[in-house]
Amino acid sequence: MRLRLVAAVGVAALLLSLSAMAGDPVERLLGESRAVPVLWPDAEHPRLLRNLALPLPGDTVADRALAFAASYRDLLLPGDERSELSVERVVDLPGGPVVQLGQRLGGRRVLGGGLNLSFALTGELETAASSLRPIGGLSLLPAGMESAAAARRVSEAVRSAGGVLRGELFAEPVWVITAEGLAAGVLVRAPLSRPLGEYEFLLLGAEGRIAAFAPRLPMAQGYAYPKNPYRGTYETVTLPDLTSTEHLTGSYADVYNCSGSSNATCSAKQQRALPDNDGNYFIEPTGDNEPAKADDAFGEVQGYYGINTIRAYFVNLGASPSAIKVGVNVPLDDTMGPNAFYTDREQSLGNGPAVMMGQWRNIDLAPDNDVIFHEYGHHVFGQMSSTGMFNMDQYGPVFWGLMFNEGAGDYFSCSALDDPSMGEYFASLLPAYFPDGYLRMLDNQRTCPEGLYGEAHDDSMVWTGFLWEVRTLLGAAVADPLYLAVIPKLPENADFPAATQLFLDEAAKAVDAPTLAQVRAIAERRGVDDCQRFITLTQDGHTGFVYSRQILGQYANMLPYIPAELHYKIEVPAGATGLEVRWTTFPIGLDVAMLVRKDQPVQHTFSYVGGLQSTYDFELSGGGGSYDLLQPTTAAPFEPGHTYFFQPANKDMTNPQAEYTIRGSVTMPDCPAGQEPAVKNGQVVCAPICEAGQERIIENDEFLCVPICGTGTERVKLEGQYVCAPICGAGFERVIYEGAYDCAPLCDEGYMPEKKDGQWKCVSESSGGCGCGAAPGASLLPLVLVPLLRRRPR
């Protein structure tokens, strides 16, 4: 894989602002494609356009990408003549290049908008993954805060919350779709040492209202040797591609010892590992170089070996990652815990990409290849993918972009080491926190949505569990390059269904139809093919995660709460008498409320004036409780016969995040066998359970089981019992014949109906009547006309 950065490296962006071509775009696509295109989820709002085999004009792949966007603009951006599409990046893969287009207006990025186009080696377009957002009908709102002022606002917020910056802030002007129209906002990236990580803050309006924030670049926890000290002893290894005879400086990695630096930086960088007279680095992890020491030189050797080993692995798959800096013995204070992180802008190491391996007390992460490989996976993912780390849809914050990033780090680290356990060495150092002996396990049975937690590291196990099972089926030689080819195709707002479909499309190129069916079955069984973040409440409960406003400090009042990523729902049937919804938090006593909405999920949008705006019916607090459905209150107006949706909302300011466990159950009356609860006259009583083909009605204040009548019939009584009787057409009338309803013809005067050999006909009254064989004066007649048969005049 080669990366050809267009806009990102200062080459003039190719801007596209062309009017839609005439004709129905779907029909044109069907006509121009050499295959049968598939538009998913539908043709009206396609996110994935697959199986295209579409020839396009243009000398370069970037030209062809722009030609497609111009030709099918009315399909991708209906009614939008404003948006510009620029080529942001071209990712070259063995199976063909991927062109990533960004959506802009006046050169400013539209937050969340993009189009990724995958081409075959023949030059034909294969797949389009769209996260474009039509803005043609939106009003342009007044200009917002300047970038420099926005950066200062974020700096003030972080410092007032006790946070510590570890580098310069980066502010990017963006367009944001709000409830009022298209707003000019500023996206500020802040590298922090407390809390450790990189965060993005979205500011709207002239006053710089903080509308949202989220972690941007992922943090990881982990440790290493050929695998790690937990998996064996250190060995003699090759240190390839050195360009220096004095230090661990090479073509693809420069390693620095960060001992003595300021917190979470490499401000006092040095290179302590020195070669012997033969140019070798035989530094044992003992004595002064024991990893527990804050300034050991062994970590430098391990870091250099680990980075070059995982780089060679990715190159073998077809990638071509850029060079990187590595910091070992990075000081972490007591509040951070043992950690490691990747950043694409490490100021203390020249503002380039860097893997930073932390030293916390006597715990050193540098000896753990699990973690080094994981962090390098973020480097590769970031250079290949346009997937955003954070997104906000109508249901609130979504961290699935970050989840896919974390999943890539875990999957490729574990696959390269051929071990599904992530971080055993680190876990062995803190057994009280990790009693299972690992940080994360890829060989798992997690399903979606039940296996979600609402935090990117943990949720990645749902995705990597699917990937690892596919790897077990196909083998690493097939599965690893297959997934690497998917990464640049992921749209900016990637979710489980879109990623799964792209994975299946890529798998179809590598395996036969029966094997593809097995891969599809794995996806369906694990639920990743249609996963949404709505979880059914049960008595067993579900545990989730939600950030808090604490990081905003003095500006925390700009957000009333932080909504969780996950939503919950419970069906309250007609006849239910009670509902119980309870939740607890960890740490105990945090101020986490539940936003509640009847029959549809809680929804959110951005307002240019008011920031985060939420739509819900009422709010529960205090950990919930039991609710009487027969006497609902104004504070908790639950009613039977509805589905209720719940979304945790963290109002707390005492802790940076909260874990919650929520449970729910519905109370129904106890009924004897053969009966079930039902509502009658506003009261819940026991009613008979009707057989198949029957339904329950109330008649004369009693429940009855009556037949469900099909087309052409209706329910009527016969001898006191409901039956299904035919609806007779013109010229026929309903009669009772041989104990059942039938349709007999209306006969002319002097004639009457008779049924013979299964057929009705009109016969002369003098012929003996209906042909029933009834004696005159008999008390029962086989044929009873209901009502009395009328005679039509001739």
C-alpha cells in the first residue's frame, strides 16, 4: 500500500461543484455498469453502492473519482449544489486503489461528510461508501468563534478541570449541521497528559459554546519480548534497517529514552542504548537495565525491535507505513496508571507520529510486543482510513470509528503474534484488576448489541471476535490482507453493518461461494451485520459506560449532561400492572439519570444557539424504582401497551466517567393455566388464552375466543356460537345449509334454490323444493333461509 496525500500534504485540492446530470441516477447507474449494482440500504439514501464494475473517464484514479462524483451527484447529494468534493487521499492497495473524497464548502470541511471510492486494478469503480450530507437547503448561520479563540477556550476548560496539556492545540474550522442550519464551528484537538490522551472539542456559535467532546486518538494498555515476558524469555534478535552506528535510529523508527521528561512527554529525550564494539545491542533486562527502572536502556532495544517487526508484518500484507518515533520510559504520574498511546502529532518528538510507551511506578510497558504492535496498528489505521474517531448521529454520541481503530490495533497485534489474548504481561502485573489474565480476548463469543459496553476498547471485542472467528476459518494468510483492504474503504461514519458489508464484499474476491456463506453466517450469528445500539432491558441487567462533563471544568454548564452511546428499551404489554427500572453506578452514587421516551428512541441534535438539544418525554433519577402502571404519576407516566426507550445521561462532575448497570422487568398478574393477563374496563384481569386461528374479544362483559376470519368471510353467530360465514356476492344470499352458512342464489318467482352435487341452482317449486328429502311438516328443515328467501319478479 502506498499513500498519496493530496489535500493533506498541501497539493492543491481538486474541488468539485458540478450540477447534476439529467435523468434518473439509479437508471443511469444500471445502464452504465458492467454488473448489477446493489444500493444499500436503499436507493433513496444509499450509504454503500456495491458491485458497480463502472468504467469512468479520466487519466488518473483521482480524475475518475471526481468524474463519478460529478456524474452521480444527484444520487449522492440530492438537491445540493453547494458542496465541493476534494480528493483528500489515495490509498494504493494490492487489489486496487481507494480514493477518499472530503465534503467541503468554501474550502472548509463539512463535519462527518465524505465519500470513499474503491477501484479495481482495471480502473473500474467497484464500491462507493458514502457519508455525504446534503446541505443545499440549509441556511448559513452567522460566523462562529475564531480558531485561536476556540483553542484558548478549550485550554481554559481543560485547565479549570485540573487537566494538563502536553502540547499545542490544533484548531480546524468546520461546518456543522445543526437544527437551525449550517453553522461554522471549530474542531479543536487537544493533547493531554491528564487525562492521558488526545481529545476533540466541537465549539459552535460566536460565544464558542462547547457542543461536544470525545477522545480522538486511542489509548491502550499493554507490554513485550518476541511476544512478552509472560510468554517466554528474551532472545537474540535482528535489529534491521539501522542508519546510525551509535544509536537506535533507523529508516523506519527512531527510539528515544524519555526518562526525566515532563509528564507524558519526551521533553528530555535521549538515546541511552549504546552498541558494543561489534555494533550489537546485547543489553539484558537485568540490573540497571531491568524494565522496572525508570531509565533502563533495554526498553529502547525492545521498542526498536517491536516497531520494525510489526512494520515488516504490515508491509508483507501490502501496506507501506511511514516512519515513526518511539518513546520509551515515558513518565506517567500516579493519576494515569500504566499506559501507552499513539499520537500523530507528538510535539516533544518533532510533531510527527509517535508511539509512547509509558513507565508508571515500576511498571514498564516497553517489554510487551502486544502493546507495541497494537499502538503501531493505530499508526497504520490512521494513515489508511478516513473513519472519524467520533460521530454524533440523531441518537447521540457514537464512538464506533474509534472502536474500529482500537479493533485494528488489537486484531493485527494478536494475528501477528498468533495469540488471541491481548496484553497478558500487563494483566499479570495487575492481577487484581485483570483476573482473567489479559486485557482483551479476541477468541470470544460476544454478540451485538448485547456485547456492547459503550467504550471503544471494550466494544472492539465484538468486532475482533468476528474477525478472529473468520481468521480461524480462512487462516491468517487470507484473513489479514482481506481486512487490511477493508480499512481504507470504511466511510467516515462507519458502523457495524457498513463495515460488515464491505468485509463480505472483499471476502467474495478471496474465497469461494460456500466459504463466503460461512463467513456471512458468522456475521449473522454475531449480529454485526445489522447491529444497532439499542439493547433490550432484562432482569439480568446490562453494564455500560458514559463519559462525564468533568473535563470541561468551568464550561461544564454548556452541556446539561453527557448522553451515553447505548440506548435501552423495554416493551410494556397491555395488561401489565407494574414496571421496574433500576440502575446503579460505579463508583457508587454518581449522578447518572435516564432520559425516557415512549415508542421511539431519545434523539439529539446540535443547535447553533443552544448547543446539544435532546428530545425525550421525561427523566428518571435516583437509580430508578418500581412504577405502578395502574396509577401512573406525572413524574413517571408509564402506560401499558407501549415500548419505552431509555438513555443514560451523566450529569456528574466528580468522576471523569461512569459505569452503570441497568435492569428492567414488567409485572403481569398471576393467572391459572390456560389464562393470561388482559385489560377489561381499565382493569387487568385473567382471560382465556385463545387457540391458533382465534382472537379474544369482550362481549357482555365477558371474554370470548372467536375465530379469525379470512378474506371473503365475516364473523357471525350460529346457534349461539361465533363462526366464519361467507360474504355473499350480488345475486346470492346467506343461508344455513346442513348446519353451516352458505351462499345460495336468489331465484325468480316460482323457483327456489337447491344444492345438488355441491352446486346451487334454481329449481321449480313444484319439483319438490330444495331436494333435501324433508317430509312436509317436518319440524326441522335441512335448508333454512336467513333471512327468508326473496322472490325476484321475472
